[in-house]
Amino acid sequence: MGVLVGDQVDITSVAISSLDVVPGSLFIAVQGEKGHGMDFLPAAIAAGALAVLSDREAQANIPLLIHPNPRSIAGDVSAFVMETMNLGLQIFGVTGTNGKTSTAFYIHQLLLEMGVKAGLSSSAFTQIDDRRAESALTTPEAPRLHCLLSEMADSGAKAAVVEVSAQALVRHRVDGLVFDVAGFTNLTRDHLDEFGSMENYLSAKASLFTQKFSRRSVINVEDRFGEQMLELARAQSPDSSVGIGHDQDYSFEQTPTGIKITGKQVLFLARNLGPLMAKNLVLAAIILLEAGYSPRAVADAAIDMETLVPGRLELVSETEPHIYLDYAHTPQAVELAAKELSEKYSKLLIVLGASGDRDPGKRIEMGRAAAKFANHIVVTDQHPRSEDPAVIRAALIAGILEMRPESFISEIDDPALAVSTAVDLVGVGGAILWCGPGHLKYREVKGKKLPFDAHLEARKALNLD
């Protein structure tokens, strides 16, 4: 376990940030992006930390537990201290590249409509009862996640839905949890700066579907990566893994009045959604079927559930031209969102940005993806972070120019001005797809998070605010 320096004490909670420390906490001090947790030990002690777990020795007036890799045990320690395996919560997990936020949101909404009190942890927000809070990470650090689950149970929740990233799986953020049912949306290019290859990226995601983390799995099989994921899941749990798709355990089709699901169980979801959101709703519904909820209960819940997911093909206003905010930050996400809207509107403009310090190789592919369906593209900045934003825009433009002439592109670095220009350019009967900002309320520039609300800026561009 590690080496204990000092006396044993009774702890009642665990925190990996000094800001989360409460009286009785074990403070886990590890290397972060901008510093080491030991730098914040005085603040943690002042907040009530009774002990510290770290990979560094330090002079402290509280007991110190030294371990070579504290993150690797943070989840199990949190589970033990906060007894999260005995909370009586039915826990659902969703992973994948695109669509996991929407799928998690839909599971949560369906549960609520069925009368099941449930909490949600997603990249858009966390929710306990009616309280929503912005999320700093797609999946919180393990101590924070276990704390959230404990808070959900204390509020009377009987279920919890957790969005699970690949980084969370390799960085031990969901350690100490076993999901009753875990679902997979898809795998497309993203995070190759970290994982190096699609095979490594798939392997990271696949660990969610091992017996260590999940009792049942539902895999969307829409391509070879889906096939590989289902094969890996079935190798772990042959009788507890099901697939969605042609010749799988479940299949679905969209009809003029809703979505028909057939296979192991049959139900009809009376909701008219576009193709992207429809498949996310299908995955959510089947996850609940596999968890033991009846087809009738799920179908009835779908009738009145909220289907507008913040920042996911979100229509800003019925005022024309229609502006859609989307978190699309991968080539496939851009392409599929653009394709869906291009089939609905006579003219489509895309406002396109990309993030700095993240998988630079995907930027040119994002440019190509946008060029397939847009009538014009306004290239702008999103989160340049530490990079030169002009370099990021140049990569996007290079991809567009492979397929379209230079006249097809406007380059405007200011995203607020970019969306305003798009409104002027689009014309009657057209729509604007703003890829990148989604639900976020900030932009990251040179190490700072600057306040920026894309929803508000879109409304300003429409002269609504």
C-alpha cells in the first residue's frame, strides 16, 4: 500500500484538490498540469485535511502516506472511505469518441421520466436533484467522482449516469467503480497526440468493458471499430455483451413517426430526431432495457423526455437564419453534423475552429470534413491554448483547400465576429453550424480561461440580445 509516516487517523472523505478538502479529508497530493499537490498542502490542512497521500516526502504536521503512484490507488481508497460500492446506486457508464454526452444525458432523462431519481456526471455538467454545476473534466478525478456519487445517494438518488473518457480509464478516474451497464457510442480520430494510434485509443476505451468495470455492456456496431469493441467485450463477458446494428442483438430504423427498435426486445420511441441524436437515444434506451427496465416504461418515458442536449446540435433560436451550436471537435463529428444539416437546409455555412495543444493531425481532416457539405466556411479560433492560433487556422484551411477554392473560405480570428459574419453571408433559407464551443462558457488562450458564451454571441449575431 505504501509507507505511513505518523499516526493512524480516521478519515471520512478523500480529495485530490485542496479546494475539495473538507474537515476529515485525506488529501491526495500528486503532480498536476501546473504544479504538485504538495504545494497546496498548507491550504488543505487549513481546510481540515487529517492526512496526506503523496509520492513525495514532506514536512507535515499530519500523517503522510507515501506511495509511488497515488493516482493508481485513489479510486480504491475513495471507494473504501466513502463506501461507494454500498450506496444502493445503479450506475451507468458511457464511453466513445462522439455522442457520449448526449447518450448519458438521454439515459438520465429517461430515468427521471420513469420516476427514478438519478444523478448525472457529464462533460457538459453534473446534476444532483435540480442543482447543475459546470464540469471541469469529462470524467472527474476519482475522489471527486466518488464524492459526487455519495452526494447523489445522500439526496435520495437510486441511479447515477457517468460519462467516461479514455483518459479517465487510463488515469484511474473510474477505479473503485463497477458499472451495472456500460455503453459504447463509436470510435473516431481524436486524442492521437496522447494515444499514438487508433489501436491504442480503442484499447483504452475497451477497458471499460472488462469485468473489472462493468457487469453488462451495450456496443454500437457501426463500423470495424464497433465490431472490434464488441469482440473484446464478448471475450470478457460472453453472456453479458450485446451489440446494436445489422445482424446484432438489437437493430433500429427511423420512421416518419419515431424510432423502431427490434431484436432481443421490441419498443417504439415516439420521437422525431435527426440521425445523430436518434442513434444516441437508441443506445440510451437499450442500455436501460439491458438494466432490466421494461420496453413499455422506456417507450412511455421517451414521449415526454427532454431531448435538447446543451451544445449538441443545439438550435439557438427559431429566429432565422438558424444557428446550431455543436461541440464537434473531431473530423467525423464535423462531417456528420454538417451532413445532417445540409440535408435540411438549402444553404449551410460552417463556423469552424479547433483546439490548440490537442492532436494537431486531425485539423486538416476537420477542414476536409467541413468542406464536404458546407456552402461556405468561416475559419476562426476556438481554444488556441499555448499555440499560435494562426497555425491552427492554417491547418484547417489547408484541409478545406484540398476540396474547395479559396473563395469558399473566410478567415476571421475573433469567433464572435466570425458568427456575426456568417449570419450576414448565409441568406434566406440557410443555416449556420458553429463547430467547437458547444456548451462551454470560456475560451482557453495563453494559459487563461477567458469568459466566452457561444450561445450568447450567437443570439447577439441574430440581434436577439
